[in-house]
Amino acid sequence: MFIAMNRFKVTPGQEDAFERIWRERESYLHTMPGFMEFHLLKGPKKDDHTLYSSHTAWQTKKDFENWTNSEGFRKAHARAGEHKPAVPMYLGHPEFEGFESVLMQTAPNKAA
């Protein structure tokens, strides 16, 4: 499994707008072979930002790379720079991190 993450530092007061952009956009992820799941994670608040991370899980690193070169990726990111609030939404650019799974543990099935 390969996990792709982008960290975003969102300026105070822009959290609702940031979440709305993600909620309302078409991602096209579901159209890609090897896509497993997506999460938008909200992290700790600091004085100058709230940390967010987008997290996608893929069957393989190659599946993720195919996504980044796909028409769906281009469509999903085509409007990324359109939102121009009076207060900047981000502190800096997103920071990408990619991880290949070396160990996985799952919860055992529980009887109802």
C-alpha cells in the first residue's frame, strides 16, 4: 500500500472555506485503478494556522503515480488557485509526503 499526504497550513478564520472547497469539488479518485480511500484530516491549531492533511491510500505507488498523470487529476486540480479570499487561505505551499507500507495491522472481526 502507498499513502500520499499533503499538509496544508490554513490561516485562522479560513478553515470553513478550506473544508467547503474540498467537500464541494469533484475529485475523480473513484475512477482510478488502485484507489482505496481518501481522508481530509484536521490537526492542531497554532497561533498562525490550523494544520490539515489530505490523505489518500493506494494499492501501489505506481497507482498513485498514474493518478498524478491522469486527466482526472488535472480536472480535480484545475480550479485550485481560483479561491482568492481577502485574507490568504494558506501559509506557504502544501507539503507532500509519500509513504510505502512496510507493516499493517487491522482490527479483528467482531461478532455482533
